[in-house]
Amino acid sequence: MKMSDSREIAADRATVWAALLSPEALKACVPGAQEVTGTPEDGFEATVVQKVGPVKATFKGVVTLTDMIEPESLTLSGEGKGGAAGFAKGGANVRLEEIEGGTRLHYDVEASVGGKLAQLGSRIVDGFAKKMADQFFARLEAAVTPPPEEGDEGAEPAPEEGPKKGWFRRVIGKG
């Protein structure tokens, strides 16, 4: 499976870069993440619980970061095993481009699955992967976007679920 897209984020490139390298931000942004530990230099270990069609599994995996050009681009490579459900492995090339008002994040993903997951068929798996990517980037955007100013007429109400807007900015002292 291959997938490419881009997303505009209303945060500076350094903040988006820092979030991509933070285990706390990754845990908050990856749908179903139970635990994310590690460092960008040594790689991250993650435990993620997901349901794909009728198959629910706990995936334990490792993600390594290579080809890092701060704050412009990096390559993520990972593999996760979900026991009887199967496995998933793949990689993503991520590029951050400064634009007026924030950052444009481009990504190219290539992934494969095996075991029971592969038996579900590409339509279900591809749809699930697209949904996961959309959720991840929406959560990343919420984490790094400055919260609306008090009394801001155009501010959208906070979503009922997920991290509060701008929480990561406060952690790194920019919010």
C-alpha cells in the first residue's frame, strides 16, 4: 500500500519538528497508542491497540528515524507484531515546508501487512490506513496549534475527544 498527502499546520516548523520527535506527542497523536517510549536517536518502542474490520489486536513495534535533516525532513521506518492478527511494517518520508502562517507537512508512506490482516483485503486495510493517517495528523495539528485567544469570535469549540489545542506548545514553552 502506498499513500501520499500533505497537510497545512498553523504552527512554526520547529514546533512541528519537535512534536514528531517527542514520545509524549507521538503517544497522544497515534490512534490507539497505549505506550510510546524511546528517543529519536535510539528509536521508539510502541504498544498500539487497534481494530481493523473484525480483527482487534495489540501491536508491539519499533520505529526508527533516519535521514534526519532538522527541521526539514526525516524518514520513519517501523514494524509491529500483533500476534495472531499478523504484522504491519513500512516507512514514511516526511518533509516540512515553511509556508505563510505555519508549516506544510508532506508525507509519502509505503506499508504492508501480513497474517489475518492481509486476509481482510486491500480495500479494508487501505481505508483503515488512510483513516489512521488522517487521525494522526489531525491530532498532531491540534497539539501544536496555538489555542484560540480568549474572546476570539472565529474560534472553534474544542473537540470532545482528543488532546487540547496547543498542549504540546505549552510543554515546550511556546504557548
